[in-house]
Amino acid sequence: MDRTRTRRLLERLVAAAKRTGADAATVCRQLPILNSCLSTDDEPVLLARATRPGDRASYLVLLTARRLVVTRETRVLRRQQLHLNADARHLSDVIWTPEPTMGAIALSATAIDGVREHFWIRTAAVESSAAALQQVFGSELALV
């Protein structure tokens, strides 16, 4: 890994994490995975912690203008792994529901392999996070 590239990426990721309330320690632990998934000109528009229904692991959701990258970390041993690395154009039926009173956004999308993914994105900035999803995916907002 190029140290300068990694340092610039870490600075951008930590800045994006601060906007949503995600902690920098989680970002640092996931950095090797995130670094391998992004090109040098990918700018993060959303970086937040997430959970999935029925799963005790924690997730980190990174959205750029072109990619959605999701990493998974187990609770006890903190093992990290790549959960999803998809071009945003290859995701279908992307819907999200902002829940400002709960400080979260429900996000669902179908990956290119046909698997339907559901995430509960925890964020301190629900409106700006929903705007980032709108910017990347268009107007698939689900009003429930």
C-alpha cells in the first residue's frame, strides 16, 4: 500500500465518519478492506455504522458516487470481512426510509447476484445522509 494514498484515504474517511457520528477507531480497523475496494478518486459521500436484522455483527457502510462498500465486524473477536462491494449502477430496487426520530435510515437494495440486502444505518445526520443516498441512487425514497 502506498502510505500517502492510505493517509489521504484515512483523512477523507474519518471526516465522513464524523459527519454521521461513526467512530474513527472502527474506520481505522476497516481501512485495509476499504482501501482495496476504492480507487484513488472515489470520494466518500456517506460513511456510517449499520446493523442487519437478525445479525449480531456490526457493519460499516461506505457510499461513494460510484460504489457501495459494506464491511462486517464480529462482536467478540472483531474479525473484519468484506460483506458487499458493488458498483452503485449494479444495485437494483434501492429504497431507503429516513427515521429522524430514531437517528437512522432503513436501506434496502438488491445486489447483482439477486440477494436482497437490508441495513439499518445509524447516523447523527439523518437528513444529510438521506440526501447522499438521493444523490447517488436518485429518487427511490420510500415514504412509509
